Amino acid sequence: MTWSAIRGQRLAVDLLRRAVAGGRVAHAYLFAGPPGVGKRLAAAELARSLNCLASEAGEACGACRSCLKLAADPPVHPDVIVVEPDGRLIKTEQMRRVQNEVYARPTEGRFKVVIIDGAERMNAESGNRLLKVLEEPPAYARFVLLTTNAAGVLPTIVSRCQIVHFSPLPPEEVAAVLQEKAGIGAEEACLFASLSGGSVGAALAMAASPEVGRRRDEAFDLLLGLGEMDDAALLEQAAAWEKEKELLEERLEMTALWLRDALLLAREAPERLVVNADRIADARRLARRYGGPGLMAMLESLAAARGALLRNANTRLALDVLLLDLHSAAQP
């Protein structure tokens, strides 16, 4: 892989490439942006460029011993440490390992590179352990923190990082990647690109899953029938979502997109702005049923629940509150 393989992030890529070429790489970066937009790819390419044995103008050669070891995901290079959440959190023991390893000099490359994916999920103690290293980092160490929620990272850690923003990709860029990597047709690629919210990762996952259409139907059916559900049915729905936590973010995103589309149509926005473009009539049904104020209240409830989940709130409690709030907003 090269920097050019990171699609739709020209500003971030140019900044990092110039930093490597000029020998001005910061001790710590915070890559902030939505999931699936290239943050992890950029972190891996930065590690490759820093440790390439024959790099030139900020580009890794892709052929040396170091580059070949860093081609895997996760990397198998002894000087690159990748930390991911263990369950819901990045735990103290994981950061203790980073502390122990980062002070050992590089064995094969020029830099020790620590990539922390999900930096907002460090608990207080693990965050403080990282902070101690960032306060007095070894000259040969570089840290790359990845986050979908910069507000969830300790401010004292953020203050010691150079922030690099990664943006959602335009739908046409996502569609092009889907056609190239997933081998699907243009119409299907455009639909998944619209549903993905600018995330290549989410779009590729949708293209690989035959269940995406069913989950979109489920989100629509739930919203359409909210007004007729009693508290027991709502709490049962929350329990069902909690049982399949790996699908939760996708379900919440599908629900949010239906509400967004309906709100746009309730406010007489052009149909070309609707994400569920193949189901305009269904979006209009939601718009007629709940109206602008009701739809806005639902979106606010959904945003509050997603924020609580990002802050590691109790999942079942957050979902119970969400479903009950959606039901209240659905009432005439």
C-alpha cells in the first residue's frame, strides 16, 4: 500500500507525507473522524514510511524487510505496537505493556510506533499511564491515536497530540471504491455509499452482508409502528438489540437515516438529498405520520443515546431510554 491508496483524505495524507519527508513527524498524533474513513490505513502507512529501510520523499518502498513485515494487519513488525479495545475498553494491563515496550530501543527500524485504535475507550488508569509516557516520550517513539470521538479522549492527552482530521468521503468516492473492491454494480454501489454516511468500511461491510436490506426494513418497520407499541414491547426491542451488540451501531445508523430522510421531506427539501433514494414513498409515510417536530425530537433522542454509548454508558439502560423516548416523540 502507498499513501495514494487512502481515498478522499488529501489534506490529512499531504500533511503526514510532508512531515515524513521533512523529518518533522510529531511525537504524537490524534487521528479524529468517523469509523471506516481511512484513519487506520493512514496510521499503518505512517508506521511503514517511518520504518522503511529505503524510504524516499515520505514514501515507503514496499519491498524492504521492514515494509514486508508491516504489510500485514495487524503488523508483525517488532517495533510497531497496535493496541485495540479488549472488550469495551482499553485496559490498564494493555497500557502497562506499552509502557514497558516503548522504552526499549527499536530493533529493526528507526522508530517505535504505537498505534492506539479506539483512544476514547481508555479507562482512567490506562489513560493516565499513556499520559505519563507522552509527557516524556523517548526520542525514537511515535504515537498515533485513532478516535471516532475526540471529546471522549482525556483533554490532557489531546493537548499533547497534533490533531489530524479525517472526513466522511463523498458518496461518489465510496461508490467507486465499492465497485473496485467489492465488484458490485453501479446502482447497488450508490445505494450502499449513501447508506454508509461516507464510511468506506461501513459500505464494504454492507456490500458483504446479505442482511443489510433486512435490517433497513426492520428500522423502517420499527419507526412506522412506534405509536402502537406498549412499554413491554419497547423494552423487549431494547433487549433484542442489546443481544446483538455487533449490529447495534448499524441499526442505530439505519434508524437515524430514515429519520433524517423523513425530516428532509417534511421540510420540503429536494428528493435528491434523500439517502434511501429507492424508497422515497416510505420516507414520506414517516414524514406524514410524525411531522417535522416529532422527527426532530426522535433524532435528538437518538443522538443522545449514541453519545451515551460512546461514553461507555450501560448499553441496556441507554437502549431502554432511547426506545421509550422515541415512543414519546411519536405520540400526536
